[in-house]
Amino acid sequence: LLVLPVLGHQTIHSFVRNSEKGIFNFGKDAYYRILSNQKIDWRRLLLSFVSQYLEKDNDFTPPDNDLKCLVFDDTDIPKTGKTIEGISKIYNHVTKRYIFGFKLLVAGYWNGSVLVPVDFSFHRESKTTKYGLTPKERKNQQSTIRPKTTKASQRFLELNSKKTSIMIQIFKRICKRKIRIDYILMDSWFTSLSVVKQLKSVDTNVEIIGMYKYNSTLIIENKEVTIKALKKKKEKPKRCRKMNFYYRKYYAKIDGIQVLIFLSKKGVNGKWHTILSTDTSLSFVKMIETYNIRWTIEVFFKEMKQLFGLGKCQSTNFDVQVAQTTIAMIQYLLTSIRYRMEAYETIGGLFRELKQQYIKYKLNQRILRIVMQIIAVLELIVDNLDIERTVSKIIGNIEEFNFLIPRKQSETTLN
């Protein structure tokens, strides 16, 4: 199951049909019985694998950046079959449309070089409208009996749980494993005072950095002021020439929490954005450099979907969806182990190396550099630009730009 993509098979059916007789003398049902086994704790399997991976990671090329970050974000898992168990209509914030599928919440651990998937949970939306399904569609949906004591039952119940509640549970499990975390990074959809308080209550030594979208009332120098009022304030901002940012820095209290607030914008005419941190010792440059690590999870989502078949599982059984996602993430980790051992620079390139023995360029770094350049231009010409969703859309469609074509290939094409 773990090596199917490397062997050139994206599905179990393809593997069983094309494998040589005498090597694997069993049918596809044997594999599916493993995937649907409700007694298997897939979450523990992934977390145990991650713990072993991180323990051995220092034996490989040590990263220059020793910062350890936990990144939370979600991605859409579109599905076409309405009979898939637990399916619902979900809102795509990039296309502004509703689609059928799941929301996949992922906790990614940045070890200074590679984003490591630590834990995940599936979620559905549109609960008040019966998940966007007609009575007939709900009736035809797969329904599996699960004893309440099984791990499979617990995973299924997470479908209707708030993502922020599951975030706290994931963080608690990671802390029990004694995995070092310096910062938790979140976008504006997850950063709230309630979440910050709950995360800090689990581990007071972990700092939080997040884009903040609420117009909260701050206490600055014993005076109450809203974030909206600060943005309108005619106060000369400082300039960061290194990143072409203008910013204002405030030490404040929000609902009793001591925080560092940066209001920042790209260029003179850019839009003000609010970044919040519980680490009040950060400089502006350090804050931005650390928060930019969050974008690595967007590249991770792209590579997982393109190279490891994330979300491609066609089974109507929800337990199989969880199992296949776990296996895809372990495949990603196995690939990154060789990447670390041989000092390659991209998971995507390494995957092709395993199958075709070549690697061409540093994909991750180039993608992020290109995206930041595009965003810098867009902020100057587009009012009220949603940076979080725009970055996701650019990364998801990066191949449509010609930036990633190797130089020799692009020259040949032009000639």
C-alpha cells in the first residue's frame, strides 16, 4: 500500500490487475479489508511514524533554519459521488462556489526544511441545510455501522465538529509526544482570541502568529482603541526596505492577552493587514519571515494532490477515505526521507526521481518566490485583496504560468 505510486500504480485495482502472478497471490478485497478495518488506529500510525521520522531527521543534512513551527490550514477535497459516506456541500473560498466534498484540516510540522504532515481530520459543512443534500441523496448515502468504542467511530464524529475544536485536540496529542514547537502559524480563518487562549492553555511556552481579521478593541498604553481606528490613524509608518513593507508596531492587550500587533502594507498604496503574535520580542522582519513559513503548507497540498493522489479515493466508506489519506501522507514522508538523505530540494522532484531518475529544479522555493512577487504587484492594483485565498489560487494553478519551465526547455519552445 505504501509503495504503490513508486511502482507506477495510483489505485489498488490497477496494482492487482497488472502485478505479476506468483508475487502477490491475493485480490484487491484483501487490501480493502485492511483499509476498512475499524480497529486500526490510523491517527496513531501516522503520529508514530512522524515521531520516528523527526527523531532520525537530525542524522541527515541539518537545516540552516532551526525554527520549529506547527502550521494549521485546511483544503478542499472535491468528490463527485454523492453516495460517499459523510459527503456534503462545502464552500470553496477561492472560486466562491459550493462543491461536493470534504474539508480536510491538516497540522503540518515545519522542521526547518520539510513540512511534515502530523495529523488531520475530515469535516463537512452546510449542517443547517441537511449538508446540501436532498432527502433521496441522504438516503442513498453509504451508512456504516461503527461501535462507539472504535477509533473509526471517533473519526466519523469529527465530521460535524468545529475545526478549531479539533485543532486544540491535535495540539494536545502533539504535545504529549514531546515534539518541540516554537511557533503555531495560522491564517485569518483560524486566528481568534478564543483559539489563542486555548492553545496557550495547553502549552504556555509555544508562541502564536496569525493573520487577524477581527476589529477587536485593544488596550494600548491604558487606552482603548479598535484595530479599525488604528488603520485610519494618520501616523507615519516605518519602512522595511528589505521587504518593501510599511508597518506600525503596537504592544497591546486584547481580552487580557498580551500581544504584539503589526499593521503592515506593501508599498505606499497597499492595504493594511493585521498580524498578531503572542511573542512580543519579535522584530517586524522576523515576524514576516516566520509567518511566511505558513505558505509551505499550500505547496504541500498541491504536491499531495498531484503526486500522491490526495483526495482521489473513490470508496464510499468513510473509514477507507481516512486510511487512504493516512497512507498518502506516509508515502510523502517516505519520499522526503530519501530527499533528506540525498540532499535534494523538492518532494515533487524526488518523486519523479524515484520513477524516472531525474531532478531539474528547486520547485518549492521557486513557487514561493514567484507567488510573493505576484502578490506584491496585485496589492498595488487590486483593492481589498484577500491574500490568503489569492496565494492558494496562484499555487494551485502555478503551471499555467511559464515561470517553472526549465530555461533550456523554454528556450527550445520559443525557438
